[in-house]
Amino acid sequence: MKFLSGVIAICCALWLHVYVYGLEQSSAAGFNNVFNFYAFCLFSLGIVSIYLSYKEKE
């Protein structure tokens, strides 16, 4: 389950990066740099979750 949640978190983080890039390029008023930090944290959480799932299998 940790592996699946890690993969989902990484996929969501990548889609959030695409969304933030689109907001940034369109100069939308709703753009906020906090989204970049949130995407980075979500990606990091996914990596940690996958690492813990592999460590648990050993």
C-alpha cells in the first residue's frame, strides 16, 4: 500500500508541476509560488513512501 500511495503522490506531483507551469506561462492572476513548494513536498513524500515500501520488504 505504501508503494501505491508513493506512485500516486509522484504522479500527482508531476501533474501539479504541469499545471503550475501552465499558470506561470499564461500569467494567470491565480498563480502563487506556494504551488511549487507543495508540488516539491508531494514529490518528496512519494519518494519517501516508495523507499519505505522497499525497505519494509527486506
